[in-house]
Amino acid sequence: MTQMEGPGATVSPEHPEGIPRRHHGAAPAHAGVAIAAPRFEAALDMLERRRSLPLRSLVEPGPMDDELHRMLAIAARVPDHGRLVPWRFIVVAGEARAAAGARMDALYKRQNPDLPESKADMWRLYMLRAPVTVVLVSRPDAAAKVPVFNQILSAGAAGMALVSAASALGYGAQWLLKWPGRDPEAAALLGVGAGEQVAGFIHLGSPAEQPADRPRPAADAVVTVWQPAAG
């Protein structure tokens, strides 16, 4: 075993990527007794294999209402300092997709009067690509004691939890933030109000393909184990 971080903290050289397996520091006086917590190997396997699918690969059928409700309930179980719920979800599905896209096209044309006719319905087609789109809305409370940055991070965690829940239920997901999410007028068409900001359009559907994984950073390239300075 190799000494890594303070007295008694060790890392197993056999552990993948050299990430510490256990930290055995002195227990604080208020520490309780560890309970037997279950391990979910299937969940770990899914997370190790999860990847976003191209939007073109999200096809019908989309998640059923009860499945979508379950995904969103899971997405709401994220770290939320102060219990502020600094995020919410807008679901765009069924015929509402084309209606939302048509309104986006009209606004986009007003903002870009020289837009070629070939792109006149680009956002309607975009909204129709996936069976269901969940708009993740960040709504931090600037007056709260919790820093706004923490609240924004909570919104990001909600998005990742939604993507993971979709994968666990056998669906594909793609998280994008194109013009409709970046433009306040376009976002307002979907009900995004003052003080709110779109954190992403999370598109959901059945996978039509399973593309090869993309390169991922090795853990030892992005993980640093802190050690006190000598002396």
C-alpha cells in the first residue's frame, strides 16, 4: 500500500487508475457505525457504458407517461443545498413539438430576415426529431444564502440525473443547448420567465443505434490526491 493523503490514508496499487480505495483517518467523535449499504452493480455497469446518442438516433417510441414521470422524479433527487429547488422541467411532446417549433421558426425569421427559404422550418424539424424533449430550466434565487453558482450546479446535476435515468430505462438521450435555449425570446415561447435560463434541451427517445464510445479522459489524468506541503 502506498501512502497518499495524511496519516493512515492509503491507495491500493491494484485499484484501477490509482484512485484511493479507502481513507482510514481518525474517526471524528460524532461518527456513527457504518451500516450494510447495498451495492448496485447493474447501475454501475450502466453508468460505465452510458453515452449520449446523436439526435438522429432518437426514434419512436419515446418514454411512456409513467416512465417519463419516473425519470423526472429521479432527476429531482439531486444535491440541493438549502432545498431551494433552483431548477424545473418543461416537457414538450406529441403535437406540441411542431407547434413550439413553428413559433420558433417565426421568431427566427423575424430576427434573421435574410434567412433562406430552405431553412424556414428548421426549428420545427429540430423539435420533431426526438419523441420527447425536456427543457431543463435553471432558476437560481439570488437572494438566498446559498451561492448562485451552487444552485446552477444543482440544475446541471438534475440534467445529468435525467440523462442517466433515461439510460437506465433503456432510452437514449441527447443534451443540447442551441439557439432556442440561448435566446431569451425563444425560451419565453416555452414559458421560461424572467430570472430563469435554459440549461439545456434534453431530447429523449428509443435508440436506433449504439455508436462506439468516444475517447474518455483517464482518471489519473484528471484526478489529483491532495497532500499537505512538506514542513
